[in-house]
Amino acid sequence: MDLSLLVQGFVLGFTIAAAVGPISLLVVRRTLADGRLVGLVSGLGVATADATYGAIAAFGLTALSDVLVDWRRGLGIVGGTFLLWLAWRTLRAVPGAAVAEPSTVRQGLAAAYLSTLGLTLANPMTILSFAALFVGLGVRGGTTAGAALMTIGVFGGSAAWWVVLTSAVGGLRARITPRWLRRINVVSGLLIGGFALVAIATAVT
């Protein structure tokens, strides 16, 4: 068993998760608004999707990869539309007075996990990123065991990034007033909306 594949998968997962995008903004905003646990669970949804696409690349499931790429227009429209809805909700969100208290009622953990899982899976470019990195770096899962190690490593690396990010943001949460959280909501909503429009425009052209 080549444990170096586990390390390679970890590095790839961490690197791809650390790329700034609408999901990162969403996780940061949730961590500030609803607490570190909600933010972390949201990040684990992304890590699960990363591991899914990493597995497709590692196991060499070319047919499934081709199907996802063929569906990229529809997936891009669906994902972009959902991001627009999230942007609208973020812009309309009114922070409560008790910013430092988590609210798992307003943002259920299952909903937090499934929403980021779905958004990441709706982006077929994720699998292309993994495939390109695997080829470019000469990474090969080889055997079934090797591919499994790569997949576990990708999940671990991605999850590690979200632990680091939500811990850092969560540490600042108690210092943020409702007024500042409202400003963060506005900026996050506008940026997420911008990402959504780009995703939709790219899908339809």
C-alpha cells in the first residue's frame, strides 16, 4: 500500500478547496452568521463533493466524467440559479442582536451540508480540475486500493481546509457587531450574485 498516494490526495484536496469562490464566501458568511459548526458542516458538504469528483478522476471513470461534462450547461444554469437565490437571501438577511449565539434553527445542519454538496456537484469544472491536476502532476491511483487512498486523501485535504477556515473566521465572530455583519451580508450577497451571473452566462454561451 503506497501511503504517498494518501498524501498526494490530501495536498490536491486542500489546494482545490482553498481556491476562493462563491462557496468559500458562503461558508464564511454562514460561519459568521450561524456559528462555526454550521460553517464547518457546510465545508464538509464541499469536501464530500470534492471527494466524489476526485474518486471519478482517480478511478478513471471516463464515461461518467464525459456525461458530467456534457451536462455542464444544464448544471451551470441550475447551480447559477441556486447561487442567485442564495445571494438574494444573503442580501435580505437581517442579523440578530445576539451575533455570537449559533442558530441551528435558522440554518439546519442537514440543509447547510446538502446545499454546499449540491452546489459543488453542480459544477462539472471541479472534476476537470482534479483530472487536470492528476495528469499534470503525474498522479495515478493505479490499483483500486491506490485510487481509494487518493479519494480519502482528497476528502481529508478538503476537510482540513474548511476546519482551518471556519476556525479562523469563528475566532473573529464574537467581535463582529450586527452592523458589520449586515455589511458583510451585503458584500457577500453581491459577490455571490456576481459569481452566479457569470456561471449562468458561461453556461448559455
